[in-house]
Amino acid sequence: MNDSPIGIFDSGIGGLTVARAIIDQLPNEELFYIGDTAHTPYGDKPLAKVREYALGVMDELVEHDVKMLVIACNTATAAVLADARERYSVPVLEVIKPAVRRAVSVTHNKRIGVIGTRATVKSGAYQDAFSAALDVHVEAAACPRFVEFLESGTDSGEEVLAAAEEYLAPLKAAGVDTLVLGCTHYPLLAGVISYVMGPDVTLVSSSEETAIDVYRTLQGENLMRTAATAPSHIFAETAPRVGRTSNFARLSQRFLGPAITHTTSIPAREENA
Ligand code: DGL
């Protein structure tokens, strides 16, 4: 089991920000990553649908004998975390609690902003996770076009800046000093987000904190990879819907660089028990 890969997934390329942090912190571990291109984006779908898609991807990963599952997607975490922990015998890690923990430790004025997909914001998952922290005021906003921009290969330009200004205006007005990037795609837009929020606002992404949890769990459960050979990662996407082109290979290579040796395509699962 120790030498099995860590299974990790997202609706697309966003989870690569978490994969990057895991590779950095645990360079001897092997990853099996799935971007669910067939069903991206998750953030504008009902949570029940996201749950079905996410379980399909996790079933696939578990069938490939992964030793751990990392839900590298806030929307899927909100939709399926509790179910996944019941359904699988391997540890299931997520991205919301790690980001909340970090945000609570860095805020000075206890006014914290959260940006995410519509589904994540509507689910109240962040608001619930913050409710354990006393005296914290949380202001949440959905930024639906951010994922659309990134998945189509646009990460800068006037249109992105204008969207960021519009989405972030209420958070600036609320005087937050800490902003949680509550979607794993958003660290890829950290430059424009920070530019709009200003230098006094600390951005918190779940990537590093989630990788810390991965490390802690592997160590605690005695699951660290022992093989001396270099890890050989797999980065797969579910096949895009007919008529849609995928940017997964190009974008994943750009964001992860030489860590990717090849990408592949697997059939999407539509149904789940
Ligand atoms: N990256 C995902 C998240 O963290 C979802 C983006 C999407 O598919 O809408 O929520």
C-alpha cells in the first residue's frame, strides 16, 4: 500500500495547484491526478450533480488502488466530503478546513473574505467551517467567470481585471484583511486578485495547508512511500464532451511543467449508485 499513488482530483486544472504543493512537500510520493474535464465546471451545478461526478472520479481512483484521496476542489468538498469518508476505506482529505485554519491564524482584524464558485458559496461550507472560530466576520462572494477564464486558457488581460474588480468590490468595502481563495483554480489568478485587493490583504490558498495535512496523514498512518525509484505521476482527464476541445494537456504542462510526463484520457462516468 505504501508505494501506491495518492489519488487527487478536481473538475479540471485547478487541483493542480494542490498537486504542485504536494509534489513540493512530498517529492517521493506518486500522484494519480484526474481533471474531470467531461463535467467541468462543477461550480455552476447543483451539489447533488457534483456529488455524483465526484464519486465517479473517486471510484475510478480507488479502483486504481490509491492509498489516499485528496479532494482538490472546494465545490466537491462541499458536495461530497462526508459521503466519501463513509464510502472509502482510504483516508479522504479536503481543502476547506486547511484554508480556514490558515485564515484564522493570519487575520488581525477578524474580517475574512472568501471567494469561490457559486455552488461553494451557496453551500455555506465555509461559513460553517468558520463558525467554530470566535468573533470572526466572514464575507463571501462568488466569482463564476474565473474558472471559465482559466479553463479556456485566459489568465490575464482587461476582461479578467474588470471581472476581478466587480467580484471583489464588496469584499474591499467590507474591510477584510484576509481573503481565502476558496476555489483551487484561483491561485492561478493570485496576481490580479492581489492587485485589486491591495497589498494589505493577505491571500490564503488551501494548497500548502492541504499538502501539510497530506504529509501529516501519511506519516500518522504509516503510509509514506518507501520505494527508492523516482515517482512516476499520472495526470488524466475525463474525455471532453463531444464538440468541446480540452486545454488540459497544454495548461497542465504550463502549470506543472516538467513534473508531467504524459496526460491521458479516460471515459467519464455518468451514473453512480
Ligand atoms: N476548482 C474547483 C473548486 O475548488 C471547482 C471549479 C469549477 O469547476 O467550477 O471549487
